[in-house]
Amino acid sequence: MKRLVTIAIACLFAAPVQAKTYEIRLNGMITRQTSSEVPTVVKLGDRLRLMARFDDELYVDWNGTGFYAAGFPKYFPSSGARYFRVDLNNLTYESSAEWLDGSFAFFEDYIDNKRLAFPGVVGREGRVAGLLGWMIPGGNIPELTLGSASLRGYRECFPGGQTCIEEFSEVKIGSSKFVLDNYQLYSNSYSGPNFEGEWDFENSYFAAVPEPINWGLFVVGFGAVGMAVRRSRPKASLSKL
């Protein structure tokens, strides 16, 4: 009995030490055409889908504010085990299409010894709370302004590196709007109509997901607890007639 309980406790508490993986899922829809140029492959009612999967190195907990954030550097994959992408019809926006080329300019300075990049996603309470970044792919593809969120902070260490001060000074979420329009930059040549749309933050997802090894440990742990409880029950005796 004691041995089973020990196994159960070990399995249930082993999972949190695994490296965390995070997922983001967010949908949006084009709701308004703001200019009357000739039609393109984009039209009213079209839906956008933002998806991402990434590890701790791209994640920052905005300490004390309830917000957290992720930023995706240049050439971060758009498919595979770890990815960031925004899909619109047959178009895919990747992190390298950001006008800063996925540069490390998300924060003024280091936070938790990390520097995160554009494009960025802000989360709160398991959902997306805001977006920032201007996605400008080459060719006849509209620029996509993801959102207007803003986070600022810095981490300053004194000589010797033993004492550090972290300031999480500003959190501005802005609206849930995104914009598709003209922005002639680099090899972009889009000349179609402009649009606005809304992200569905309410039904989005931005949280850590258990890895398969974690699920296995949880199953073993709960199974061991069940066996321990079952063995501890007294056996019922038949009463004499």
C-alpha cells in the first residue's frame, strides 16, 4: 500500500519538471472593405487562422500583471513540431514576413534573460489578449497588421551580475482589429482593396500543453492511486441466513 502511494506521488509530481510547450490558436474574420480597388483573392467574410507551437525560450511571464507573451524570430518554421503561421485562404504569413524581419525588438531589453521578437502574441487567462506585428510578404499579397498591443519592460543587472532589477512598466492591449491593406515595402506589390476584420479573442487558446510523457505519468499516477484505494477497502463478509 505505502509503496503504491509513493509511486503515485512520484508520477503525479514528475510531470511539471518537463520543459513546457505552448500552443496558440486564434481565428478572425474580414468584416469590412475600406477601399474600392479591383477585387483580389481576399474578400469580405474570409477567415484568418493564427496557429503557433513553441517552447519556453520564446515565452515570457509578465510578472505581476497577469499577462504573458511570446515572440517569433526570423525564419521560425511555419510547420512541423514548432511553428508560427497565419493562414488566409491559400496565403500563409510567416514570421520572416514581419516588417522588422523577425528581429529581436519585441522588448526594450532583456526579460528573464530572454529577448523576444516580432511578431508577438500577448496572452491572459488561457486566451489571446492582444497581437502586435506588421506582416508584409513579397508579391501581390496584402500587408497584415496583426494588432496594436504594446508591452514594455527591462532588466538591469548591477556589476557582478548578482543583483538585478526587473521593471514591467507597461501593458497596452488595444483593440481586437486586424487590417489588410497596401504597404509597398521590399518586394511587396499589392494593389488591391483594403480590409478590416476582428479577431475572436473570446474563443482563442494560449496556454501550455502537456507533452505525451506528462500524460503518461499522470495516467500511471492516477492508476496507482486507484489501486491503492481499492486495496485499502475492507472485504465485505456474507451474513449468515
